[in-house]
Amino acid sequence: VATDEFQPQNKRDGVIFAIDCGSKDMFESKTEDGRCLYRTVMQSAASFLKNKVIANSMEKVGILLYGTGESRNQLHFKGITVIQDLDIPSAKRIRELETEAERNFGEFDKRYGLDSTVKLSDVFWVCTSMFHTVCPSKQFHRRLFFFTPTDDPCPLPADRTTAITRAQDAAQSEVDLHLFSLQVPGSSKTFTMGKFWADVLSEDAGLDYGEASSIKLEELARRVRKREFPKRMLRRQRFDLGNGTELGVCVYADIIEAKLPSPVQLRAEDNKPLKSETKLICTKTGRILHPVDDVQTYVILGHEAIPVSKDDVAGIKQMGTPGFKLMGFRPKGCLKRHHSIFHSYFLYPNEEEVIGSNALVAALVQRMAARGLVAIVRWIRSGSGPIFGALTPQAERIDEEGAQVDPPGFHFIILPFSNDVRKLRLPGTNTFHALSHAGDAEDLARFRDQVTKAEEAIRSIGAADFDPRSIENPALQKHYASVQALALGEDAPEKTTDLLVPPAFPEEALLAWRRSLVGDGDFGRAPKRRAAPSSAAPKVKAARPDGGVLSDADILRMAELGTLDKLKVAELKDWLVSKGQPGTGKKSDLVARVVAMFVKAEP
């Protein structure tokens, strides 16, 4: 039976940073670049807010310090200071965190003070209360980030029991706990999870938490402007399997091109967004017309105006009941790579729509994968025409740690209609076959060498383990850097890195390819001054090694360049006669006959 681990929902993110400030190690111990742990965490929080501004400005983030002498929280607990309530990110809040990161120990002690006797159970209680107040569980995905260098924050058994109970209460309130264990610079002491945190977190006790947390912290500290698209459901649909059997599915997009956001028009006086409003006005009376009661649309048919309303047009466009319908099954080998004409979708069972969808989808995935089948289905969306596609099964995949890597479901690959599939037969598109037909062994060997060198050059440019989801669009990054500089009042945008540039330029492979094309003699020569570009086709001077008859390679090259009409009629006739073809007709007929010979030679 399929598990419910992969359940992306249309929820916003609510995150609280809980930072342990009860130890001087957070301020006095310096990293190699001269930063203390407190400064590193605060800069990470500021970067996190910058990322949220780009990803989704309506998500909420809060910052809480515990172990302080000052107390400022809604429950009035000792030693807990909320420096930023759960609220949407803004330029002001980001600047406040960047200023906070510059505090040294003296300035922090003067502003907040230190108190290491704070109870961790109170921290869990305050965070849970903050979530309940402004982040309802039905609308927000609640996450609590703990940053601490202390592996045993509750030495007393009573405090330990209370803290674990509060953590369990938070988990039952749909609050996900994430620990970032901070390694004190210059200290050989290791962070031991078994002293306390292993009983609080739901993670596997055998996991190397120190390594995992350092990776997470590195991700937070990295100032990511990458536009992140959460796994949001596109729509819910019914899937008709026939004979009254239905299941519910959720439709997700596998990958969508990231584009620049649309510009928003603002009012110059107060920078508030402008709202556009359209009204229909009678040209004769100037009266405002109601779009339904006063306006009628029509089509001209036989010199007569036939009234057609918008509802009629919508009904004409509707081709059937929206949803998926199973048409049949085909062997997996029938699905070719070139059949994919659009990005695919992912179908995940929706148990809320139809009870038993999880079990039925799991059974279908298992049987289709075992028999090597794909399902052909029809998809009708509201107001759109039907789409036919192939469903390829994807079984659930679990890693060594028990975490779900791939969810169970189907990939929906849109298939082309029959009139979209065309087999083009153009001259010069299969040079290898044409050279083989011509029987020129020297040209054939040279062409094979050029193809091999070109393949090696292209492979040398490719990146190992390339994943398009991990490559940031340099144009988008530059745009977001400029927006960030304007919003935060920075002097200049930060430099962005183009990850599409290969780390090492494949000079040798490209030079080898060039040698196969032009030879060694052209290397090192000064480039000649090129003439002004002309719209006329380049002239080709053909050699006549066999008593005035053009060679097959010359004719092929001229056919590829489209310059056969530059030859004389007598030359075309002689070549056609040498191939056993008639040499009669106009020049245009002779050229078409030559081109047709190469087209027939291609598979």
C-alpha cells in the first residue's frame, strides 16, 4: 500500500529560528574567517529571509533568542526574547538582522544580557504558542529551527522530562523540529545526540547528526536567490478506469521554466499597487453598460447575426466531463523519446477524493511495472480540448535511512496527435548516407572522423551528473540581485555566478575537431578581412577530374548549399546522363531531378 509520506499541500511556510545564546562560546569562539557562531547564525537567518522574499513573500519567519537576561515573549517566560515576531519578510526585518549580526559579546550583553538557567520546555511552549497565534496548521507548514552548541541542555531529570513532553506536544501540533548542532571553533568536543536531542527529534538515532546539521547550516548560510517553486498541486481530478471504477488523483508539474515575475504598476504618490477596472460605455448615450444584461455577442452566419453568449462558447469548448479516462494499455517499448512534446505531469493518489485511491494506485503501479506496460489515457480539463497521454508507473523508492526518495504514482507524458507527426525528407539532412551512396571512400572516412571529433568535443563540454533543477538561471539571479540591492539600499548588486559555464574549457577537444574540418595548415594564420555580407548565395567552383563530369561529392555539396542552379544546363545534363537519368527538360526540372536523387538515397 502506498504511504502518505509524499503529501505536498498548498500551504505556506512558517519558520521560527530558536537560537541558544546562554553560552559565551556563541560569541568568543571565532571561525577561520573571524566570525563567531552568533554572527554566522544571524547572517544565515538574514539570508533565509532574503530567500523567502523571492520564493514567497507571504510566508512568515520569526527569530527567538533563549538564554538571555531580558524576557520579551507573549507568555512572559524568563530568559526568552523574541526579537522578531512571526511575520512576512521585509527589507526592514532583513536590515535589522544584519545589524544584529554585527553585535559583539559586550554589545549583546549590554542589550540582552545572559542567563543560562532558562528551561528548554518554556522555549518549546513559547514557540508552539507563537505558531498557534499566527500560523494555523491548515494554512501553514510549521517548522522550528534550533541552533545550539549544547548537547545536554537539561541536566536535571525533571527538566528533561518536561522538555521532552513539550517537544512531543509541539510535534502533535504539526510542528517539525530541526536541530542545527553548532561545533564550537577550536574545540575538540563532539556533539553527542544521545544525551538529550535523540529523544526529542524523530530522526534515526544512527544518523550522523553533526554531519547532517553542518550541511543544513551551510545551506542556510548560502545566500540563495534561486527562485524556488514549492511542490504545489495544480488540480484535483477523477480518474475513470471503466465499469464504474474511479480513483482520485492530484496533478503536479514535474518541472516548469522559471521566468521573471510580471511587473506591477504602482501609484507614484504612495507606491501602492494600481487596480485596473474595465467598463463598457454606450457610444450613443454614454451610459455604463452591464456586461451581461446590456451586452450581447453574436456570430455572422449567412449574412445573419446569430446570438451566441459567453456561456454558449464555454459549452462548445467543453468536450466532456473533466478528468482522466483510461483508454487501454500498450507495451512500454511503443513509447519513444520523440513522442514527448511537452513537459510531463505527475499523478499522485488523492485519498481524500476517493477512499482507497492509495491502494489502487499502488496495485496499478506494481502490475504495470511487472508487465512492462504503459497506460494510454485521455485528459479533459475545464474549458480545454482533450489531451491524450501515456502513464508510466513510478514505484516508491526508499533510501538506506528509510527516507522516501521517489513517491509512488504515474508520470503523464503528453502524446502528439497523428497530424502532428511528420517525416520530413529534405536534401542534405543525411550526409553520411549520401556519401555512402556516392561511393567516395576518402570523403566517407573524412566525414566519419569529423563526426567522431564533434562527439568528443560535445561530451567534453557536458557536466557530470547534470541536474537541471540544481542550475540557477544567470539572468534570473542577476535580476534578483538587483532587486535585493534596491530593496535593502545596497551600494551595488552582489556578483552572481553563472553555473552554466563549464569549469574547464575543452580546448584540446575543440582544436581536434577544428583540425578534422580545416586541417593543420590553417592554424596560426592571421584572419583575412571578410567582405561585407551579401544575400547572394556563395559561388562553388566544382572540379572535373573525369573528363568534364562533376563528381558526386561536388554535386552533394552544392545541393546542401542550394547552389545547383549556378551550374550550366549542359553540366546538369551530363551528370544526370552519367547516372542513367533523363537529361531533358528545363533547368529547373534538371535541378529538381538531381535533388530528388539524393532525397531517395536517404532512409
